Amino acid sequence: MQRIARQSRHRWAPAPFLLLGLAACGGDIQPEPGPQQPAGGEPPAVFRHTREADGTVTTIVDATDGAAWRALDLDTGEAADAAVQSAWDLSFQRFHIRTRGGVNGTGGVEVALLPDAFESLTQAPGSGYHEDAADGDDTDSEPDNVFERVEDGWYSYDVMTHTLTPRARTYVLRTDEGRYFKLRMLSYYDPAGSPAVISFRWKQVDPPSPSLP
């Protein structure tokens, strides 16, 4: 699939190291928006986490603001400031996903792409990792982020319905702390059909086996 031309561009507070145990294109990628949040009360959390029975975490991120990057530190599960080069691994803005590695940061975050083996994967692969790279020969000026450039990106796009569907694949991320997490994208829409309310599952996995001498 040819990549879509891009335009211009807690409630959950985990106990320390909890996760060690469980270890903008806006208008053209959306159906009609769903109901808006009611006025008044507390604003919705940017990241909402649900601990599943199998130890995975399901996270929903509000990435609807096309002028803001929403950053997450996988090592702690906490939101972070995407403008600061510390303590975050992934950031989200509409359908864009960046890592704090390569051209997008100094954290050394790397991503490996695997077939859809999320359920059975318990150990990170020893090779095949990528970093976000400088913009290549395409129709936009955005960096070539791993989630968007490797094997046609994390989603497929239906030009008839103008909807986005995550591809059935598993990502393994090496964080800025040197831990490994598996991740699978679930949806770009919330249950009401509103876009850029992204959900994904993730869990810490074992590091690669050390190389034999």
C-alpha cells in the first residue's frame, strides 16, 4: 500500500516497576465522529490502561490533537513530555507513531517487526531492529518512522471508506532502559467510531538469548 500523504502538520498510576512483573492527517482517515465528551468534569486521561487476566496491558491513547505528541514510557507505564529527551519510548499524534530513537530522539529505542505472534511470543528476537530514520523519497516531509515505513506501515487504508485498519503483526520494542516489550496495535477508532483514539496491547518479554562464543 502506498503511504497516505500527510498534511501539516493519569488515571492509571502504576506502583514503581509494576510493569517489570507484567513485566496530521485528520480529515481523510475518519468516518463521521462519534458523540463528544460531555461538558464539565475532569478532562479524559490521555492514556488509559487496563490490566488483562493474561498479564498484558491494553492501552487507549487520545491522539486526536494534531498539534500535540502524546508520549508513553513503557518501562513505567506513565505519560511523559514528548518534548523532553528523557523517560519515554513511544509517542502518538493522529495516525503517526514515533519512537525515541534514530532521528526522533536520543533514547536508542529500536523496533523489530514480526508476523502476528503476539500471544505466543515470550522472548525478544536477537536481530531485525530498526530506528526511526530521516525522511526518504516520498510525498511528505515527515521522518520515516519505523511504525509507518517498515513493510507498508502499521495500518492499511481503505480509500473507499476512508478508514484505517491495523495490520495483523507484532512489534518488539527495546526501550531506553534496555527492556523489551511486545506490542500489537488493535484499533484506530473508539467504539463510537471517533478516529485517533488508538488502542494497543503490550507486555514485557524476555531479552534475546546471549550470543554464543
